[in-house]
Amino acid sequence: MDTIEIRRLRVITHIGVPDEERSSPQVLLVTLRMIPTSGFDALGDDISRTINYYDVSLEIEALAAARPRQLIETLATDIARHLLDNHPLKRVAVTIEKHILPNTECVAVHIERER
């Protein structure tokens, strides 16, 4: 399937279970795999027929910053729902990385949703 990816987009948000963790902004890394409703062969080299990944990146940054959340799972679900509701996508996969635990590269959640 034809896929558009945005890898490790840095978003700033207030997130975490304890109030003290949510009180300061944190950087999360968001990776998106988006499968459009039409394949690339149908694009005719016209950006209006595809997913504008720059616009998507701005939307995800704004969505992450819009309100505090306790769980990265909630943010992943919010992102997937937003993308499916606002873009011509068949399927979307969202991975969020959070650098919070000592002695680990990161913790991550991954979800996939489809229309």
C-alpha cells in the first residue's frame, strides 16, 4: 500500500500522571504512517490530491499543545481520530515515544486505526 510517513515529529505538550510531571512541558516524538484513500498513481503530481504532510505536522503539534493529558495513549488516540476525521485516509498508525524512564531509550505506544 502507498504510505506517507512522518517520523519522529517533535511535539511539545503537558503530559503525565502526576500533576508535577504535567506542570512542565515535555517533548514527545510522534511517528505517523498514513495510507491515503487513493494510491499515488492517481495523484497526477498535484499536491491537492494527496495528504499535505506539512499541514499534518502543524495540526499534530497544535493538537498535542491544546490541552494537558495524563496518558500518551490518549494523545495517540486523539491524533488518529483527528487524522481520520480530517484527511482522506484509509488507515493511520501512530507511535508516540516518551523519554521518561531512567535506563531506557524511551517508552512508546503504538496504535493503528482505519476508516
